[in-house]
Amino acid sequence: MNRLEHKIDFAVVMTVRNANPNGDPLNGNRPRQNYDGYGEISDVCIKRKIRNRLQDMGESILIQSDERRNDAYRSIKDRVEGHEEVQQFAKGKKTDNILFAKAACETWLDVRSFGQVFAFSGSDVSVGIRGPVSIHTATSLDPIDISSMQITKSVNAVTQKDPDKKSSDTMGMKHRVDFGVYICYGSINTQLAEKTGFTHEDAEKIRQALITLFENDTSSARPDGSMEVNQVYWWEHNSKMGQHSSAKVHRSLQLRLKDGVTEAKSYDDYVVELASLDGLEAIVYEGL
């Protein structure tokens, strides 16, 4: 395994059409918006999709969705306690926070990528691991329009006293973003990578996960083809600190509407403007 010797910045441009990319449970599961009307996809949601893709690639993942889990464990605590190499440093004479964190990072790719807090009842270990991969909340380029429709179920969810009567739970609402282009930024820090053992090969896996972010992500809220990764921009610096700050690198990528276009209907209505940075060029990957 090759140590990560250079800082990496990246950006993901994605399109949403007639889908709910990330529902807000505090707002009736409507697509997330900020106060200015711009759409948002939380960093937690994006990390969940990255974890799913890494899991599809056969990687060992600690934070698994219950419906996608590939073992018998129903909680993070159970999964940790079920791993002997990690658990041996959690109790008794061998209790050691440093060795526990090292074993956890070696075992699970998402832990050495994003970090994790381990603080469970019944364990003498309390460990907070900071991961090198940071993800921003994705934000739409323009304010989004949200359409809502009322739906009805063909059968009651629970048994009714009178089976011929419909209960209130047969009615529901679905919400979707008509169209929006979102952009998400991220970085990989070499100093934190050294602490978790995150390697250059791990970075390649993260990049591939970003390129294929919406594969096997189908749901009623996100039908196949409604979510698309357009491009992934990947900046590899020539040093651990990097030639430029992440803020400057991310700011170098701008998308704007083409002249004469007042409302975007497709990704082709935008122009990509990539400012040149001294000694640093972006590698552009087309999404799948």
C-alpha cells in the first residue's frame, strides 16, 4: 500500500430531475432547501452513498444501512464487538485507545476515510477518530422548484375493524425537484491520512465511488436515471500541504447559465468555467 503523499481536492457536479435527492424529515420529507430557495444534499447523505458504493466494491464498511448489511449485526456496537481483532483492545488488561483506533482503521475503510466516534456502554474505550476525507453539503446552482402530489395506497397498512373502510394512512404526499444541478466539494488531508492509514489506493476507491455515486441507489423517490453524476473534478497537489488552499481550489470551478438562458432545463444550459491555478490542474472524469 502506498502512503498518500499529496493533498487532494475534488468537486462533483450532479443533476437531479423529477427526484427527491435528500428529504428533510423536519419538513414533511420535502427536498432540502436553504432559506434562499437553493436545494441541498447533506454531507451525511453523500457519505451514505459513498459507503454504499464502497460496500458494492467489496470493501469492509462499519456504518452499513440495515437493508444493505452483509452480516448479522444490527448495530455499530454489535459489529465492533463481533470483530475480535478490534475488540481485544476494548476491555481488560489489553485496553488501549491507540491500538483500538489503529485496528478499527485497518478493518473498516469508512473509518479510516471519514473517521468515527467509538463510545459504547460496557466498554472501557472512548475513541474519536478524525478522518482525512471531508465532504461539503451539495448545493444547487440555482433556486429549485419543488412539485408535490398527493398519493393513495390501494390497501390499509394495518387491520381495520371495518375492512371496507379506508384508514387515514392510505393517503400520502410525494415531493420532487423538477430539475436542478448541484455541486459538492471535498478534500483529502494528508496529515489525517497518516494517522488513520488512509492510502493512495483508498483515494482511488473514493474517486471511483464518486464517479458512480448513484449506481444501485434506486428508490421510489429516486427512480433510475433521475440522479446523474455529470463530472468529477479531481485536483492532486504535488505536496502534503498543497500549492493552494482548498477554498481557492474549490472556488476555481464555477458554473453559470449560458448567455440568453434565463432558466435551466438541462445540464447543457450551463457553461463550466475552470480558472487556472499555478502548478495545479484538474483531472476531469465523466460520471457513469
